[in-house]
Amino acid sequence: MGRDTLTGSRIRERRLMLGLRQAELARQVDISASYLNLIEHNRRRIGGKLLVDLARVLAVEPSMLTEGAEVALLSTLREAAAELRRPVAELDRVDEFAGRFPGWAEVLAQSQQRIASLERTVQTLSDRLTHDPLLAASLHEVLSTAAAIRSTASILAETGELEAEWRDRFHKNLNEDSFRLAESSRALVNFLDESNTSAERRGVPQEEVEQFFAAHEHHFPELEVAEASARPAMIDALVAGADDLVSEAGGLIARSTLQQYCADAEVIPLEPLSEQLAREGVAPDALARAFQCDLPVVLRRLGALPPAVLGQEAGLVICDASGSILFRKPVTGFALPRFGASCPLWPLYTALSRPQEPVRRDVVQQGRSAVGFDCLAVSWPHQRPGFDSDPLYHAVMLILPKGDVVETAQPVGASCRICSRRDCVARREPSILKEEF
């Protein structure tokens, strides 16, 4: 039953919700109870003044009676059914369900969204616990110190007398090791406690830079409009005033990334770019021709634009010749590993194997909710080669969400450790997730 034929069902549900008798509602809109009964059983279509009068008495907008649940709600319900991975006999009646039971439909939709959010959180935490080098170092420090204390304590607990000099030495070692254990434990707790925002907290430099860019939404309007001569001082001021950049290495990386941002903005100014996007849409080839620049500049520039300018959300990943990620801008639905090696099937790495050749792929990240993306990647020589040196390539990948997953989409993951695809030819290590996750 189509959405436009459920107006009567919605009228009936709303009337019952308000506790109105059928005869009372018919009297207030000046029609017979028998006619209203036909309407409520979807045997008569209505519109015009009668629809407006019914909506007025029922205290809703007319569109709520004719259109019912929002498209997003219906889409979420269909997604919840699709994740069962088995045929649902009444999937074609989702419109009727949402129309007759809007409250329960909303509960189911919100539960589905919460489940998806919790799964992303678990995936992120699993990635962090298995790949975070700072966490591994902290745990090693705690365990090694505890072992040293245990060894010293066992010697002191042995029967027999120890010479005073040796006993004092063991007591000193025990005191020093216990202090180390206390400090290591405190540092580990602070690292795991996300509520700790103290400036003393130290993280991985790349993570500091990503937090800094995320705090600015990856866009720096002041650098866009500044004169070229003024930009170096502005970059220094931004880095110096950033609370997220707590390490010297983080500051150096942020300064280098901002310099690249300014260089790209110099080649493709924001205002002409906005006009070109309004005319052509997100077309990297056309933009490269319009601004007479290389594709890496275009992809980096598009990835740094706010959604209001680009017209949609976009993610960005940049790596070096070893495949190590140098910079990442996350996008909803595309999981990026916090640490460790990424999925080798990303078009980003295909571009590394095809220097300066553009690569465009439809990809889908597997999981309980399959999401499709349009990925555009290209590599470029980061440094100009000489006769006595080889070129050093970097690669960039622009990630654009798509509404649907095409049949030819390339399945990819985030990293092998948290990817549930067991039959993947590129798998390096077993996954900690079950396939049905």
C-alpha cells in the first residue's frame, strides 16, 4: 500500500490518540460518520477543504496526514530490515507500519541509529586498544615495573638474614620501583580517560594535528583572504595559540600542513572555486582545467572545504610512499584506523602504484551497515627527482559519500585487525571481529 493511500489510516490513528469518537470528529468537520468510516479505511480519497478541516480538528499539519512519516524515517526502517541479512516478508509494508504506528516506528529508527553509533564506538576502541603505540608502551612499563617489584619483594621475604648493605639496597630499589609503578599507572589512567583535557596530556603528534584541524573544521578563513606575505606570521600565531598542539613535533607537522593549505588556496582561491562548484559541481577534472593546476591540488582543496561550500560532506587521506597516513580528515561512515596499517585495497594505494595516474573507484566499507563512497585518488612526486635520485611520491584520496551502493563497488575495510571480511585476498592478520559484526 502506497504512502498516498494511507491518509485514512493516519486520520484514524490520530483520532484514537486524541480520544475522539468517530461520530464526534465527523460532526466537527460536517460530514456523516459513515463517510468518515470509509475515509478511515482508505476507501475514499480526500483533499482540499475537507483535508484541511480534519487536520485542524486533529491539531496536525495536513502534510502529516497525506505524507506521514519522513523519508529519513522510512529509509532507517528499511536499513534496519536489511541488516538482518534475511528476507523480510513485510518489507513492502514499511510505509503502512510507519503510518499506523508512528511512535513505534520512531523508537525502532532511533534504536537502529543508536546501535550503529555504538558499533562505530566499539570499532574505534578496538582499533585503539590493538594498535596504539603509547598504550602499548605504558602497559609494558607497568608490567615490567610490577615484575621488578615482585622480584625484589620475594628476595626480601626469603628466610634468612641479609646483610644490612644489601637489605638497604633492596629497600631502595623497592621504593624506586613502586614510585615508577605509581607514575606509570597514573599516566595510563590519564591516557585512557577521555575526560582529561589537561594540557599536560601527551598524545601522538599526528593525532594532535588532526584534533587541531578538527577544532577549526579543516577550514581557515583568515588564511584564505590574507596576503601571501602575511600568511607565515598568521600560521605561527595559529600554531602557537593552539591548545591541541602540546608537543614540538605536533607543532612542526601542523605548520607544514598549514603551509600546504595556503599554497593550495593560492592556486585555487575560495571565491572563484565556489562559483565554479555552483556551475560544474564536484568535477575535479573540470576544476583542474579551469585553474590550470594539477589534480592533487584540486583534491586537497576540495577535501578542506566546508560542507556548505562543497555542497556535501567529504573526507581526505594523504599518505607517503611507504603507505603511512600523513593526514586524515574523517567522513561519516568511512572508518579510518587510528593507528596501524590501513586497508591495502583503498584506491589511495592503487594510486601509489600508478604514479600521477588518476584513480576513481566506487567502494563500500563492509559492516552491518554497508555504505557506498566515491573515492578519487592520485599520486604526485613530493620532491623533484634528479639524475642521481629517485622520485618520492605522496598520494591523496578524496572520499565522497554516495546515496546508494552500486553492484560493482569494491569492498574495502579500515584495517585487517577490525575488518570482518574473512575471504579478503589482502588480509594480513586475523580480525578480532566476528563476520556478522
